[in-house]
Amino acid sequence: MGMTLYAKSEISKWMLYRGHSFLKSAILLKQSGGSHDVELYNVCQGTEVVLKGLLLLKVYDKYKPLLPKRKIFGHNLVKLANAAIFEYGVKELSTDETNELELLNIYYNNHFLRYAGAHDIFFPATSVEYGLTIRKLMACIKIASRNF
């Protein structure tokens, strides 16, 4: 027996809630002077989970089998954002938003934010920003929450 529409909706909502929690934890880390790398990691993790939640909310049966597949989406924030933009028919990201998301994606996909290494010396994440990304995601969450 397959899942009900209600169950699919609830799973999608929990994805959004968890992603939102990652984003809020990044804000708390920033306010408390925590590690910038961990702050960025939480933004990226939150971005990934929010975007996956939005895709599930829109077309659950299409995206549920695709999201875990590394070759289709994996942890690629840019691919997930493009899929969400397509599914919701919203305006594409600006050049600045795209550049910020692409830079976050590089650090996230290469695990530069999760583990310490030589990259901390040669490519420190200290100048990596996420303001545009987090503002856009928080707006998406707010709009999605109105529909619950």
C-alpha cells in the first residue's frame, strides 16, 4: 500500500522544518561568534534540506526516488535550486545570488566546511557570504508555511 497524500505532505513539511532549523542554527552561531565554517555548513545543509522539502511538497512522487541519487542531485545546491525554480515557475536567481550559491556549493560539495585541512590555509571560507541565499530561503519557507 502506498503512502497517502497526507503522509507525503507531512514528510515534506518535516523536511522544510528541519532545513529551517539548520538555517536558524547558522544564525545563532553567527550571533554567538561560533566557527564560520560550521555556520556556512549549516546554511548549506539547511539549503539542501529546504530545497528538497520544497520539491517533495510540489511533486512528491517525482522527487522522492530522485533525491537520494548522487548522480541526479546529491548534495548539489545549484541543481536543487534550479529544479525548485523550474517546478515553482519563479523568477531565476540574480547573478549575485547565483554566484553566492555556486561558491557555497563548491565549499559544501568538497567538504571544505565539514573537515579541517590544507584548504583552511589556502582557501579559507572566512570571506564566503550567504546573506542572499538565506534571505531567499527564509522567504520561501514563510510563503510555504502560509499554505499549510
